[in-house]
Amino acid sequence: MNIKILVATHKNYEMPSDNKLYLPIFVGKDIHPDVNKSFIGDNTGDNISKKNGQYNELTALYWAWKNLNADAVGLVHYRRYFGKKSSKKIDDILTKKQIIELFKTADIIVPKKRHYWIESNYNHYIHAHPQEPLDFARKVLAEKYPTYLRAFDKTMSKTSGHILNMFIMKQDDFKDYCQWLFDILDSLETNIDISQYSSYQKRVFGFVSERLLDVWIQTNNKSIAETHVVLLENQHWVKKIFNFLRRKFGGKKQ
């Protein structure tokens, strides 16, 4: 089974030793052509590399959709990987053998859910980001993909979800998901004015896509296998919790 897991990065960083399974890809290569010359760039073939400031790691996802041939495709980040246990060691990330074993009982591999506990996915999003893009995504679903609307509303009302834009899918699912996802994001890009957003908030299409994965999974009745996330850097949870509460109760966004 030919499995390729893209490791999206925007800087030089330690990479997994299994270079047959893990494929480092420098995102936004068209914007930063000289930062790294050893990793493949997202600016070859059919690509949206120039849009990395708005799409984040999704420029790597788009590149894989249009240019990569594999039996299964995954997306992780230079500092976040799937693992069999919570860890900060790169040696604890999933192996090809472990991935194949998970595929025996699941269609898609995703990270364990993140829980917000005191607010819904929808409220968490609009406390952290401008509300219009997420509301417009619902409008696109209503007009173009109405069968997904029920799952969208259900997902938005929950207090947990699979975020981070991390997954591993078999090729057919991967192509179907990307076709659906980028069609929605293209509609957002065409209709939403982000010119006044901060540089952080301009990463809007990456943020919205994190909330759409569960919608696609639920509507298409895909089974999932949840794994731990190997985090190679300190996550600064005290700061994250403080910012979470500040956004929720103080209305302060980045």
C-alpha cells in the first residue's frame, strides 16, 4: 500500500526518518522561494502556493490533490503528528504498519477530538474569528450541498470536534473530500472581503476548513479511527486557556 503523509512546514525543521511514508512539503514556496531548498515546494504542477497566507497548510493539501498519486494520503504539520500515544518524541509517530492496521477497521484516521466544554464549536469559532466566513460556508452548503446542512448544524452545536486539518484517507475519499472542500472555499474566497482582516485572520480558509472535516465525515457515513497527537513543541496551555477565556468573555480577537 503506497501511503504518503504530507508534513506541511514553513521553515527548516527536523523531519521523520521514514522518507518513503512522510513527505515534507514547504508551504507558501512561491512567497518564500529561498527559505528551504531541500523540501519539495507546494508551487510545482497545479498549485495555489501564492495563497498560503489565506489557506495555511491547505496549499499542501491542494498540491497533493492535484499532483500526488498514492493509495492513501495524509496531512500533518511539522510539529504535530499522529501517534499511538501522547508524546513529544518524533520516534513515537505512526508507522506505515500501524496505519495499515488502523485502516482495517476505519475509513479515515483523525486526531482525538478537542473538547471546548463550555461552548459550542460555532461559538468557539466566532469568539476567535470573524463570523461572516463561517456563516457564509453554511450558505454555500445550503445552496450547493444541501445534504450536508444537517451535519453542519449538528457539528456546530457540539462542544467537541476533530480539528487541526489532520487526517489520513484512502485515495478515493481523499479526492472526493478535496473536490468538495475546495469548491466551498473557492466560493468563500470569491464572496468574502478579507482585505481588512489582520494577517492572522486572513488565514480564514484554513480556519473554516477545520470545522468542515467532521461535516464531510458524518454526511458520507465514514468510520474513523482516533489517535493521539505527538506534539514536538510546548503547547503553552496556560496561555491558550487564558486567551480562550478572554475571547469568550472579553470579546478580544487576534
